Amino acid sequence: MLNSIGDAAGTVWKYLDQNKSASVTKITNETGINKNDVQRSIGWLLKEDKLVIEVVGRNEILSLK
């Protein structure tokens, strides 16, 4: 499972690198990664200090540092 989360984190990182910022829903829909794995990827990237979360209205927008 750890490898699949790491792979998902890499995919999320690449997505954000190309698209600058996005919501969890948009990342989930456009990458095909299930929402649970996207959430785990967010934790992985936060632990590595590579992610910024900004609250815009009721949405959380993710971007890379």
C-alpha cells in the first residue's frame, strides 16, 4: 500500500506542477486517483513540506511550494 500511495503522491505532485493549483475534487476527477488515495497523497506531500493548502470560500485549494 505504501508504494501505491507514493505513486499517487507523485501523480498529484506532477498534476499540480503542470496546473499550478486545484481542489481535491478536481485532482480526483482529472487524475483518476480515488479520493482516499488523493487524501493520503496530500498527507505525504505535506509531511515532505511540498504542499500549500489555501482556503478559498468553502474550498481547499492545493498548490506546490
